[in-house]
Amino acid sequence: MVMLGCCCLLMIVTYLGRLAQIQLFQTEDFSKHHINLLEASVRQRTQQLIIDEGRGGFLDRYGKPITYDEFTVLILFPFLRQLNWEKEKVAQILQLPVETLEKQVKEAKVPFELKHPKTEAPFSLTEEQMQQINALEIPGVFAMIKKYPKKQHIAQHLIGITRQTNQPLHEKYPDKNVKQAAQIGISGLQLAFDEFLIAEQETKLLYHVDGEGDPLFGIDVKLLTPSNPFYPVNVQTTIDVDIQAKVEQLVDSHGVTEGGLVLLDVQTNEILAMVSRPKMNLADPYENNSIVNRMITSLPPGSIFKTVVAAAAVERGELSEGATFNCDLDIYGKKDDRELGMLTFDESFAQSCNRTFALLAKQFSKQDPQFFDTYAEKLGLLGPVGWRGDLFHFSSFQPLIREEKGQLFSKEDDRNDANFIAQTAIGQHDVRVTPLAVANMMATIARGGIQIEVMSVKGIKYKNGTTMKTLQQQRKEASISSITASRLQHLLRQVVTSEKGTGRWLASMPYEVAGKSGTAETGMFVEGRQLYHKWFAGYFPFNEPKYALVVVNMNVPEDKGSVIPLYQEVVQFLYDWDHNNTLSEPQLLE
């Protein structure tokens, strides 16, 4: 009997301890799942509609939202069906049949946005309609601006995505009032700027209900808003959403399933558009590495890398006037499949003769084993090339958080091997560079050799549009001379204008293009056929450079996947855009 009494007493103590844990000690952080019991209790007794989840967003260079849309909508509460409310006046203002309002309210069990009777999309109000409806002061009827995630995901690899996490957020952000259910960035700018964007408070409408869902304390609806009117903030990027949307369409229409493009503003070195394929699989972003941004991933560039050897040849002044090279031979001095004959240095660059650049590289390497590194660095090819600097308490903050560095040799001993030097000269062997870095190289040449950081973000703006922080761009010390840049500009132009140039199909473009092609062996085979990365990188217009554009189509057979048609369409689009559109000035951060 005593044993039974002890057991009962122990059970009671355990029960009371658990009750105390739930009601007194761990009300806001219960169990390993970090459940907020107070919030859960409130949710059971209220009905609510989230107006803004509280996470910061992204804007384009002109201030247009990238990640969300804002619509003025009519929000109705289900208790209206129990009231004699002025639905006729509301219907008249909206120019809708009153039956539309009655039907949707009758069917509602929770607060909702009025749907368009034909499309089922939220019914969008004008500002005048919003003011007229709110002036009626009808309980349970609110016209207000509501945020909606965009259905079309623009620049998804650059912007990145968010997910909920099992990681305790109160540990990751101990100084913030973050709910465990909050979304966090897992890639792109969403990840880089997560601490600035993470939601701390929602904007929502709510009212109390009983067990039947009926109003508990009358029809009083509360609007809960963040206590700090400056949050959430927005990150203003450098991209143009209209250009971005169009070039994404062009990339897909040309069947690029792996690869993409980078478009830079030559003068500011800002990213105007960045497209990476394959498209991100939102259900499983890690499947087939669809979450990876190929435009900041290091790839073998092929003959585009000859630009580095050309820069060394020009700046070192070691080209003999009138010298020719036997371009019937390959990089090893054996007969080549492409018999181009005896070519000058300029002709070799235009026609992409491997032999010429292999010979020059061997010559320069004997004099300076580091010459590849020196000129790749001067051209801004090795990277990381994206902006990096101090941002509040972050030192060396990097918006392009996954940007890879370039590589020339994986083993130092290879610098002394003539065959490896020859392969490196034509962008093979261990050479790896990112498409973004290649675009940066072309922009550097177009600017006359001036090398500056690539910008993907202008700064951070408060909710009211005022400036929280501007990212200050830095000029880099290493650069080629203006004379060398001018010579490279004309070499790149001859690739297009020369009758046998590898870019001659771009000669008829409305913008004069200068650039370089590349076809890089990948070492991968499908059904006995090797796959290649096919590139074209350049800038335009030639005389007044505005755009630097790089296109790459990855892992395609030798006889398929040319990027020239896509490059042509992008150049034509940008020409038409510049001549048919009146663009407002970017919304500059103060």
C-alpha cells in the first residue's frame, strides 16, 4: 500500500513538474522543436490574415520589386455574414455585383482577400477605391496593400531561395526576435543578406473566436504591425528586371539546359542580368546541383584564355613585326586537323590558331614562370571579382557568397612542363575561370584597362525608401596599360570583322561587337562523343562600349550547341531596347 502511494505521489509530482514546465518555464521555447506555446495558444483562439510575413525583399536597379508584388486588396472577415453591413456600397465602389461579395463571405471560414469572380486571383483595387472603402469604416472590411511572393522567379540563382530550417534560430540570431518557423536564405543573395532580411515581426489582421469560430469579444479586429517602421528592409540589386526577364526567355528558347549568360554595364561594372541553367528545382534544389549558380562557378574557358597570352605579348613588346606562325600545326608541333596556313599574330587571334599562342606561352614562361598569373590578374580573370568589403559588423562581406576563384595550375610543377604550358595557353589543362570573371575581363578591356569590382548590389534600403547603407565600389590596382587595352580592343574586333574570324557571324549586328570565342574540352564523353563548353565573350558597341556579354553553353557535343545565335539575339534585343525605350534614371542610393 505504501509502495502504491509512493508511485501515485511520484506521478503527481511528475505531472505538476511537466505542467510547470509548459505553463511557467518553457512557454516560449518548449521541447527540442522550440515551440512557442504562448503563440500556439493564441493561434487556437484567433483567426488572422498575414499581410506581410516580415522578411525583407529585393529590388532592381530602378526600385522595382524582384521577389514580391504588392496589390491593394479588399480583406473580408467571415463574421460579416452575421451582420447587416453596407455591402451594396462596397459593391458599387468596386463595380461588382453584390452577389459576388455575399457568396464569398458566405463560403468563408477564415479572413480572406476578395477574389476576382472570373480569374480567382485577388481583386485589385485602385487607390481611390481603397480610400472610399476605408472611409466607410465597416468592421471586418479592410482595403489595404498586401505582399505576395512573385509567381515568376526572376534571376533565381543570383537572388537565391529561402527555406525553413531545423537549426535553432534563436541560437543563430540570439539578438533577434525570430520565430522558428521563419524562412532563412540558403543560397544567393538571400543567404548573404539573411541577417538583414530575416523576419522578426509580421503585419497581420486578427480577431478572437470561440470554439465554433464565432467572434469572442465582439467584432473588434486588430491590425498588428512591426514596432519599428523602418523594417523590413530591401536589398537594392544592380539588375534590370525587364532585361533579365527577356534574356532568360532567350536563353531558354535557344535550348541552353546547362550554362547561361552574364551581362555587365561596362562603365559601372554592375550586373544587369545573370542567367544560370538548369533552372532551379524548387522541390529539391540540390538535385542535379540545380541550386548552383553556373555563372560564378569555375569552368575551362578554351580559346577565350588566349586573350591573356595576347595581353602579355602586347604589353611585353616581344612581338616581331611581320612575324608569322605555322598554323597548320597543333600545339605540339604536329599536323593539326585545322590547317590555317601561315598567319600573323593578329590573324592567329582572329582565327584562333592554337599553335601561335602555345609558342608564345612557352617563350614567356621561360622568362617568367608566373606570366600567366600576372596577366590573368591584370585582366581581372582570376577573381573573386565580385564586390567585397566591410558591412556594419561584417568584415570582408561578400554578396556573391559562392563565387569561385579562378585556377591556372593545380600543381606547381606543371609550370615547368612545355606540354602543360601549351595546353594552358589555349585555356585547357587546369585552367578554370567563372563566366562572371570572363565578363569582367571584357569590361576591363573595354574601359581601357581600368579594373574595378563587379557590383551585384547597390545597397540596403529601409522600408520607407531611405538609405540604410550604400556599397562603395573600389578600383583594383593591378591593370594593363591603356595602350595594351587599345591593342586588345582591336584584336577582339578583328575576331568579328575578319573574313575568317571565329566571330564573323556577328559582323552584321546593329551594335559593333568585339569579342572572342572559346570551345573547351571537358574530358567527359557520352556514347563515345566528347562534350564541350562553348563560349562567346565580348562587348559592344565597339566605339562607345556599354555592355559586356558572356554566353556559355555547357556539356554539348562538338557539332551542336553554338552560342552565336543566342549572342546575336541578345545584342539585337539590347539595340532595340536602347533605341525604343525611354528609361528613367536608376533610383540611386544616397
